[in-house]
Amino acid sequence: MSAAVVIFSKDRPLQLCGCLSSLTTCIRDSSDAQIHVIYKASDASFAAAYARLAERWTDARVHWSREAPGCAISSALEGLEASHVLFTVDDALFLRPLAPSLSRCVALLEENDALLSVCLRLNPRVEYSHPAGSFFPPPVLHWTRERDALLLRRLREGDCSGGCGGDAGGTGADEWSMPFDLSGSIYRTSDLRRLFTCIEESPVLGREWLDHPNRLEAAGNRAIQELMSGLDLNATRPFTAAPTQPLLTLITANRVQDVYSNAIYADAPQWDIRSLLATFHQIDRTHTSHTDFLTAVDGFFAAPFYTSTYWDCLHTPPPPLSASAAVPRSPDGPEPLVSWLVPAHNAKKYVDECIDSIGGQTDIGAGVYEVVLVDDCSTDGTLGRLHARGADDPRIRVVSTPENLGVAGALNYGMSRCRGTLVARLDADDVAEPHRLATQLRYLATHPSVAVLGTAFTTFTDPPTSHSPPSPSEASNAMPMMPLGDRVYRPACHPVLVRWHMLFRCPIAHPTVLINRPVWEGGRGRGLDGEGGLDLVYPTDEAAEDHARWLGLPPGVVVCNVGDICVRLRRHGRQRSATHHKELQESSIRAVHRYMQRHVDTSVTVEEVQVLWKQRRIDGSTTGRRIDDLLKALENHFVQLIDDLAGQAREAPQQQQMGSDWWADGRTAALKQHIHCATERIRGEMCLVELSQGNMEGSLPLLLEWLKNPSSQQQLKRLTAGS
């Protein structure tokens, strides 16, 4: 098994140099990997720059070839002896050593026939498409069985979000659903040859689609999805893999191709093509040694700007040339900054693993946190075990409730004893990943307006099993199986999307949250108070105390997630989610009802919320009309919320997120469109359900409104295919 790297470049020798420098640094474990640069120069000046760069580049693995006019890119594969190919482009910047390694990615492809590619450009943070200007639903992800820093994603059409009613789905801009990508993906060479032959022989495409990277990418996606019939890669290889952390970014500061008018970040005049060429010549003249030359190039691209910034999209702006972003230091200041709050009831068999995971946090300075362990009248010896751990670690404080208070009561009891400015939640039977606290602290440092910050998480069983049970679609004999590991849950991350999803389920996993107490308690002036006001008090009369608490916060208080997988949640038969599912659901519906009464429609009933949660049928035209009115009011509420929050960000720029801004680069309009699509999807789903049950009277008001939408026919096709 071997891998070759193919890099496409046109008129961007400086960016190519940054790509090459970062790539060779990040694949040092694969010293035998051959790198093939296919470049195109539009005039003699660019041709001379590429020739000089080839002379400068001393790595014997790098091979240079100039793209000949009319020559198909597929010819680049003819001389390759490698079994696998990593495609990338000159504006790609590799951020850190590949985890897993390039050789492990190749091995994974060899081991799993159902895997089409390893897409290095993706990671769980990605939820916004900058070129399309749109958000897309969270993907359904699984670990590989080896848990080797790779996640598996099904490429099958229609599998956008797991079918939750609050998701928009199918907007056509899902970065996770592209089966063919030239900017950072690894494929089998044999699959590529089959694909290129299919394109060349296709009566609707043809050889001309092989002579330009952008056309080739479009043709490859179309061929995989529509044209390959008996050689259908989308059927025989329906999965792709992606890393758990960002490995590369695409610096989207200029456009050299004229096939598609992809959006770029316009606020970068120094990244105009001719300016970059002049910069390349300047660096080439002023740095005589190869090492100094590469150091100057690396400084130009300022990789720390990307590694220390949270990006929700693949395409990122160029770094500022005047100063690079500093990587946040380990937190310091008043001790403790963070209080870990861990309630425990009859959890003796789990608490050691939980406490060890807190003690194993990386990149955290001494004295930054304390651990508040709350024993809620356990009867299995949990309290004794907690005291034993506290005796060995001065950071641990053990408190016990005077009587069994339940989860909410124990949390309130412990919260009042937390001294930290920030409170990190964790349950006694769960495990924090080593990077959890550092990840959340780094995010809060650049997003100081966040009150509640959750994370993505993974589940594991007790006792552990080799993999989670397959879904019905995964178990289908019509689709090949992947050896799926445990499920990864990557919720919506943007504050507006989290608020939206909160009306249909709880998108914040309570054991993952970090609570910013000053922001939470300072939100009193931003709307109506909820249950318990804005004090950090959980409602003790609700089974879903966390969902009720988040919905009780005014809409202007920021609640969001990061896409990083920071916690492992244990699944076992004694959990409330398993033993009290109906009670938890009813509690959540009541909390949603209170929120909607307060902020959306004062006349909304619990029964109407049950309809939105698919727990109740529409029972007549009046209810159908009411549901339609409620959906309109809900959409209007979120449009107003988006405008209000975006306005607040403009008025208080110091509280805006740094880097990939919540509201910049088309995100405000994209959020409104996403909410509109989600609302229309709910209408469409309800229409189909009611019509299938013969309830024409109940579904007619929704159907008439839905058919006004120009895209309703396309949505109907997707919904019926999905059902």
C-alpha cells in the first residue's frame, strides 16, 4: 500500500509554497509518499515563478509538471504506481500532523470496502458553507471501531440529520455529502480510474470535463451520484471518513478559475493575485537559504491564526499580515477559575474513572480548577469513595445532601458551593476527554458573550460493546456495512440554531456544558426571566431540569455548542433517559410550551406543542390552521431574534466572536433561510403524515401554505424518498 499526493495550482506560486511546506511537515511519517504538483501559469511571469519555486524546493519527493492545454487531468494517474491518491489544491494549508497518519488512512480504505474516501478537509466543527452561503444540518457520525481519530459518515442521499423535525435538511449545500472532492481527500487509485472512464465515456459529460479541476470535481460528484449504474460508487462505497479535529483549511482570498463564481473573502486586497506574485518574488530575493525561504513563507501564512481560532466552515479568510493571532495561554487569574460540578447517586463503580478524567485534563495550569463532588444520599458506598479521593487531592471538595434531592436538587446544592467563575458539568458515570476544558476555555476566550457552552459527545455502553447497534438503514441488505464504532452526537453549534433545535429536543448535552456565571447572571436586562429568574437554579419540579433551564433563559442569552467531541457519555439501564423517557419528554414539552407562550404566541396550547413534537395528531381544520399560524409566528420570532442578536453584535464589537464571526460573510441571511427551510420541512412532513392517514381536513391549511413555496415539489420528492 502506498499513497501519492497530487496538488493542483494555477497562478498562485506563493500559496502553493505554503501548501507544500505545511503538507510535508504534516506527513513526515510517510517519507515514501510522492508529491506531484500540476501547475498552470497564465503568463511568462507566473511560469518563471513556478520554475524558480521548483528550483528552490529541495525535497526529492516533489515532482513538477506544467498542465498542457487540453490535456486531461486523468492522465496524471497514468504514471502513478501508488495504490491511493490524496488530492489537494494550492490554497490548502495543513495545520497539524495528520491524526491518524496518512498510512493509517490508506490502511482504513484497504480494510473497508464500503469506504469511498478519507476526507481530510472535514471535521465536526463544519456546519456552514461559505461558497453557498448556507448552514446545513449536523451529520450523523460514528467512530471507527479502532477509535483512531477518524469518524465515519454515510454519503447516502437524504441522510442529512437523522430525521429530526427541527432540521432543515436537503438544502444542497451540505459539505458532508459531497462524495468527490479535490481539495483534501484520499481515494483508491482504482476507483479514480473507474470514475474518470465513466466521465469520459458519458454522453452528457465527456473528456472536456477532465481538463479542469473545478469541472472535474463537479463531474465526479454527478457521476458518482447518477451515472455509474453497475459501477455505482455511491452504492458500493456509501461511507466517507473524516478526522476529529481540523487538519487543513482553504484560504479563500482570491479566485483564479473562471468556471464557477465561488465567493471569496473580499477584505484582503493584499491577497490579489499580482500582489501575491510580487510578494513571492520579494521573499525569493531576500532569503538566500532554503530554510530561511520556507520560514518566511510559513510566517506569511501564520498557521497559529488558524489553529487557535474556531472555524465553522472549510473556507477561511487569510491571516492578517501585520500580526498573527496568539495561541491562548492556559488560563490564569483568581483561583479557582473553574468549578467542576459532579453529582453522584449510587455511582461507586464509576466515580474513579470520572474523577481520573478530570485530573487528566491537558494544557491546563495548576490551580485553575476545583472539583465539587455532590453525594445525593447514596447507599452503595459512593460517599466513602468520594472522601477517599478527596483525601488524596486538595482540589476535590466533597459535599453531601441532607436528604435525597434528585438531580436538580443535588445540582442546586452543589452549585451554591462552587467558587469558580465558570462551572463545568459532568455526571459521575461519564468521562471527560483530556482536551475538554482547554477546548471550552479557548472558545470562551474568543466568545465572551456565551453563557452556556456545550460540546459534541460520543456514547459508550456499560459493559462496552464492539459497536453500537445499526440503524434500520445501516442494517439494510441493500447497502454494504461498515464496522461502525460508537455513535458520535454532533449537535447544532451556532447560537440561533441551538435555540431553534431547543424547541424540538434538547440540543445541549448537560454533562458537557461549561456555564459562564457572570454572563448568565448579567443577562437580566435582556428579556423576561424564566424559571428561577436568571439565578443558577435548576427547576426541581421538572424531570428535564436542564432543558427547562435553558429554555427559561431569555432569547438574548447566548447558548451554543462547539463541534469538538469532548465528553463520553455512558449508556446503561439505570439512567433516567432509559427508565423515565416518557416523563422526560412530557417535561420538555411543558418547557417548550412555556417558552412559546412567553416569546412566540401567548395563546399556544400544550396540545399544539405536542403536535409539533409528533406526539399528537392534527384533529381538525381549526387545529391545522392553528398549527400553520404557529409555524408562521415561530419563523417570525426567529427572524426577529436573528436581527436583534446581529444588531447587538454590531453595537458591541468586543463581544463578537473572533475569526469565523457568527454574523459575518452572509451568515445572517443564511440563518434566516435555514429557519425558513426548517419551517417548510415541518409543514411538508405534517402534510404527508396526515394525508397518509386520510386526514384531508386537518392537513389542508398546511398543504395550501406549503404549496406556495416554489421548492415544495422538490421537498415532496425528498420527503417521500426519506419516508
